Amino acid sequence: VALVALRDRSPNTMESPNSSTWYPSPASPASGQSYVCRGVPPGWKEPQQVTSRLANLMSLPLALAAAIFMSMMSPVLWVFSFFYDKIMFSFLNKEYIYNVSWEDPRIEQPVFALDRDDHVITIASAGDNALDYIIDNAKVTAVDFNLCQIALTELKVAACRSLPYDEFWKIFAENDIALLNARYATLRPLMRNTSTKFWDDYKNKIKSFQYSGTSGWAAYYLFRWIIPICGLGFLRKCIIKEASQEEIREEINKRRSWIRFCTWFLDNVCLKSCSLLAGVPQEQLQLGLHRKDNFAIIFENVLATDMVNDNYFYAGYILGYYTKKNCPRYLEEANYEKMRANLEEGRLELFHGSIEDRLKICEGEKFTVASLLDHMDWMPADWVQREIAAILRNMDLEKGRIYWRSWSENVHSAPLMWLNPRRVDDTGDRVCMYFSTWIAPLKDTPYVIKDRCHAWGDGYQKPSATQMAVTGAKIVTFPAWKHLTSVRGKDHAAQMELFYKCQKDAYDAFRETLLHARPRLIEYIPLRAEGDMVWVDIGGGTARNLEYMPVETIRAHFKRIYIVDISTSLLSIAKERLAKFGLEDLFTLI
């Protein structure tokens, strides 16, 4: 651990990700065809260049200091990892995490091409992207299971509906909290009770919208303390004086060693400890920890953007406020009246809960876009399966599109793979935090995503301790007592039959505690939309495997199912089970 920084100085330690995809970049047509890779920094076409530009820039004294620091911090980070998610989820319904929606809507605009016929379901976050969709005239349903995120979005909506543009700008772009307090009596009646309860108290605590919430608090210390201490305070000065990108690059070249140290610190300390403040669970972090120098990659991608004029994500955090030429679309005066008119028309619905919760109360409405941000990164496959199944039941299957971002370079979950997604060209993304973006037009999807279940009928009955003990005893003592039975001297098949016959009634219950991965395996099985599938279950025994799919799903997608087993006793249980649920016509027992 103590040598990690010295190891990272080695010219052989960095490799370009195998899964990287190069896209043509329109950024510099005058200089000929250039390329941007959403896996390594822009302009770096060879791994050796990556090494020379960043990986080998840390001076020996800084590398030694980094190594000593990590040797001290590693035990702390290891202990902290056990409480990471608990700390993060403790913020829910007490504090909003995102003060800014950290997804660039500009990437979505040409992909979605929204109009008044579109209905988008998305996650509210800070409300910025939901309002961006409203500007494009779409109807929007924004959900969030953090009440405080709903409260923040609702405050923006109430302010847009009741305040002139100049006051709206001063509150949300220039952080005029005194004006917010002065106008709060006007805004309060336009919000739900849960939102007013939050803002009645929180408006007295907040000093700046830009540095509010847990991510804003983390951004304050990162951009106003840590980065200046690491010698990068010049970025703020450059943005204020509206320096050109060439001037900023010159300043960076003067401080390359410090920049390397800063990115190393962000990767090895902040990423693993402070990401919870930005709402990043551990499961999501794991998708990118195989990459070396995540923040070196991000930093170079950010530098390829125009932070002075066209990257409000970073300029806002560095300055602490927005400028008229560098701000989200919902803060632009040209869009204000259209946004207000659509909000007055009721085209934005805010819902506290999960996407699944909202979809349970759908009454015939059909969505055309599901914009799911990056939240599926941390969800296990069965959660993803359940959510996508719920979305598909309420989507326009001809126009519908499911869209998501990921910290991973690849599609990370099997249910998402069955959607037949296409990778979105996210060249020009100003956030630079996502390593892939995906869209799945539903009319092009050859598979369907449907709910699974745990058992048919009354469900799985947990075995008693006595049943478990008796069955276990039969199994482990079988080699001894089989010689006392009539199978002595008979062939192996007869002995196998006796082994399973004596435990057939408790067979499923006993093995339920052993086959922990079986439910997930069934989650991973794709279902072809046109059906006509054949299932061959080798060693299928009692047909318990089939119970993880609802009976109606089996009938809709399988024309034949073969269950093959050496034990006729176990197959007799399968026969009873299939007869009970009227599936005898689909099955052949062998």
C-alpha cells in the first residue's frame, strides 16, 4: 500500500481500456478528423502518451508523500467501507444530495427529439433535467425517493410560476438567499406540505444554492479548498477573467506535477470516501475501480470543454454562481416564458417514491421516454429486472425509448443487455463522469423483460428445523445404510434412485438453502418476444426451477419444456406440481 504512488509512476502500469470505443469528434474540423474516446482522455491515441502526460508526472517527493499518506489512510478507508452505504442512505428525507442535476441534457436533446406528444418518466434529482424536458414541451413525470429532492424541484417550479425572471435568476443563479426569504410567503402556498415543512426550516440554514446539499457541501471543500491547496486555484481566476482554452492549458502545463498529485488524491482518497456525499453507492463505485486514474481521465476530458463559456457544471462549482452565458437552460431568459407556460399547464408531475411505486398507479397512460440517469449502476439484477418490467408495461412499445448512463464502459446487467441497447455518441458531454451512455428503442428489442417470482400458488414454504435435520441426516448417512436395503449389489442407477426417493418430500426445501444463485440465474434468462422457446432442464428433478417464472410467462414464451432426471421419484413430484397448475400439456418428463 505504501508503494502505490511509486508504482503508479512506472511507465508500464497504465493501459488503455480494451472496451474503449473511438468516436469521430466534430470539435476541430479545421484540423482534420480528430477522435474522442469515452474511455481514455481526448487526444490520447496511444497508451504511451497517457503515461507521459499524467501517469509519470508526479515528482519523487510528492510520490513519497502520497505513499506515506496512503499508508496512514488505508486502515481508515477500510473501516469506513463497512459504513459507507449506511451513511449515504442516512441522508434520505433529511437533506437533498444533489443541488445540481449531474447529467448533461445536451447529449439527450438530439437523441430524444421531444415534442408535445412525448411523456417522459425520469428521476427528479435537482430538477434541472426535468425542467429541460419541459422547455422542449414534453410532459414529464419526475420521481425521487428522497423527499428533499422533490422539495428542491418544487421550489424551482413554484418560483418559476410566481416570480419574474430577474428574481428567479438572482435566487437560483446568484444565490440571493435574502430574496428567497423575502419571497417565500409567495412560494409557500404553491408547494405540497412535505416540501413546505422542509423549506420552512432549511431556508434559514442555506447560504448558497451552489454549495447546498451534500454534493454541494463536498464541492465547496473540493473546489474552494482542496484544489487551491493543490495549486489549481488558477482555474477560478481563469474563468473569472474569461481566459481562452489555450491560456488555461498553458497554466496547466506549468503545474503538471501538482495536477498529477491532485488527481491521484481524488482517485485514492476522495473517490473511496467522499463519493457518498455525491450519492454514489459502493456497488456503483465497483464498476469503475478496475480503471487506473479515473480522475486523470475525467480531468483531461473536462479540460477539453470550454469551462469559461459552456460548462456550467464545473464553472458553477468553481465560481460558486452561474453566469448568463454559462448556465442550465432552465435559467436562460429566452426559455423562461415557455417553461412557465408548460408548468402552469400542469405538464410536470412530481412523485415521492421509486419508479416502480409510480408505475403501480398508472391508469392507461403510456410513456415514450424513460430517462433513468445512472441509478441502475448500483442495483442488483433482480431489481433492474423488476424495474424494467414495470416500465415496459407502461411504455409505448412503438415510440418508447429507455435511456441510461453508466460509470461502467459496458452494459453491466443482463436484463439491460436483453433490451438490445445502442451506445450513444456522448462526444461533447460536459460532465465527463460517465464512461458510457445507452439507449434502447423498444421496437428494436427482440426480447421482453417480465417479472419473475419465487414460487407458484401459496409460495415457498420454509422448512422446519426438524425437516432440515432429518433430511440432512438421510443424506450424510446414506453410504452406510444403503447396504441394509434391497439395492445392495444393484447398479448405480438403482442406488441413485434410492438416495433421492428417501428425501423427495423435503428435497426442494433442503436445497433452497444451498442454491443461493438459482434465483439470479433465472433472472438472467432472456425471453424472446415472439415466444416459441424450448427449455431443456437437465437434472431438473422436481421442476422447482420452473417456479421462478410465473405460469403465464411460461405459457406465453415456451412451446415445450423437457425435464430430464435420473430419479423417477423426483420426476413424480414434478408431475404432481405441473398437474396442479395445469401445465401438463407443455412438459415432457424424461
